[in-house]
Amino acid sequence: MNGEDDILKASDPEVLEQAEALIRAVGGDPGSFEGRLVREMVTTALRFTVDKTDTGHLKLTNTALKELRYAFKVFSDYEHIHKISIFGSARTPDDHPDYIAAVEFARRVAEQGWMVITGAGDGIMKAGHEGPGRESLFGVAIRLPFETTANKFIVGDEKLIRFRYFFTRKLIFISQSEAVALFPGGFGTQDEGFEALTLVQTGKGAMVPIVMLEGEGGDYWNHWDNYVRHSLLEYGKVCEEDLRLYYIANGVDDAIDHVLRFYSVYHSSRYVKDDLVIRLNHRLTDQQVDLLNTNYSSLVKAGSIVQRGAFDEEQRFRDLPRLVFHHKKGGYGLLRMMIDTINTFDAEA
């Protein structure tokens, strides 16, 4: 090649063939869906060169990609186990009622077969690690000047992952958990709590239970709920159904029950094109499906809610029954209410 005219574009067939050859060389299948995604990542990375991207942006992208790859690798061995992310203040002392409640909550949820994800610092993070045994813990640490070491319950564990960036750390917290528990905290806890709520409210994250609890005698979440109702709901910034996306628990027992009840009949959900597919732990009766159609028809864009088996496109949990409908892609607070109704069918099935 002798000039700029001879330089290949990242999308040129020769470049794509070389990318596929690299994938094949490391044992991948470039013809698979996953292989095609990796090829896209390779060609996207090559485009940074053409774009003459700033060095700082390249360093950020490179670090983020490496952090996410490693974190996904660590979590992949435990993908079949339910996990809960616990957030709360790093400043909570060991003898505080919130700390004591967090230890008890984490211990109890681990006894139910769940794994616990927290940051690796002190306060509520350490409490979340103190409760379960070491085999049930993940530590998702952030590199900060004033938080340089992991707490004694997670230090040295292969499930301790260190992040440079908050956004990659938060993505792992949310993407790897089937529930979120919030204890009183500062700006960081508020940020993590509101992000979890926003992702569920907008459908950008999976529908999961978001439970708020604290130690005996506390009123932190009542004050927070008062703010949400008077400064957000009354001003029309959220709707009444959005308040169903979180639950303020009356103690550890209530919090545990809320999390477990969410998965009593409901299993998980995904979209297949425009259809929302709700996987169930057991079939519903025809009368129960009729009740859902009567009470939640406003969620349906066309047709009705039907019970069926897996679509051909679905690879996971194919043995589970499904509820399927053409979703309007909104009203996620109402959708949460529908899931709560589905879970009341547990005793009636």
C-alpha cells in the first residue's frame, strides 16, 4: 500500500476476513451470533484509529472494556444462582442498628441460596459481607484515594473485582443481580438507588424487586418516601404506579419475604421482537389469565395476554410456561403491579 487511497476501511471485506481469522485462531466461531458480535467489537476498535480519537478517550474505553470482560468472566461461573446487590453507607459503624440489620439480612438471604454483591469497603458493604459465608460473596470495589483496601471478609477472594470507573462498576451491580436492597446512605447510595429505579421505570433494566430497609427505630426511608411523594409525585415528575417499583420493608423478615415472593410464580422476562415474554415457574389457570386481561389490558398494544410455550428464538428456560403479549413499551409501574398479581396466584394454583 503506497498511499491513503490504499488504506482499508474497517468495514472492507478483507478487514472483516482478518477479524474472523483472529476469532477462529483463539478458538471462537466467527459464524455464530456471538462471533459476529466480537467481530463488530474488533471493527469498532479499529475505527478509533480512523477517527483519530483522543488518547484519554482511548484509555477510558480500553479500561472499561477490560474491566467488563473480566467481571463477566468472574460472574459467569455463578450465573445459575440468584444474586442481590446491597447498597448503603460506608460510614455506618459496626454497632449501628443499620449495620446489625444489614448483617442479619445478608445472612438470611444467603440461607435462601442467594449470593450477595456489595462494594468491598466498610460500613454497610462490610455488613453485607459479614452476614453470609465467604462462598456467597462478591466484592465490587472502586479505586478511590480514601478507600484503598477491601474489608476483611472479602480481601483475597477470587470474587473480589476492582474497578476504576463508577459506570462499569454500577453496570455490573445491576446487570448481575435479581434484586436490590438499599440501606441508609449518602450521595452514592442515593445515586445507586435512583439508577436502579430509573432502569426499571424505563424498561432499560430487568424488572427486579427494589427493597429499602434499615435498623430498628430508623426513619430514613420514611423521610425519603415523603420527598418522592411530595417533590416528585405531586409535581407530576413520576406517576402513582411508579411508587410500586420500590418497597419500604418493615424489618428484615418483611424484606426477605418481599424478595422471595417476587419470584414465587414470576421467573424472568425478555422481549421477542415486540412481544413481552414473561416466564413463569408454573402454569396459570385460564381464569387467572382472563383476570390479567381484564385488569391489565392497558399494557397491551394489540391482541391479548396469552399463555404459551417458548418461541423458537428463545434458548433459555424453554421448559417454563410463558405469558406473552404485544407490550406498549411503557407503564412499567403497572407492569410491576401485574407481576405482583401473578405472584398472588401461587397459593391458588
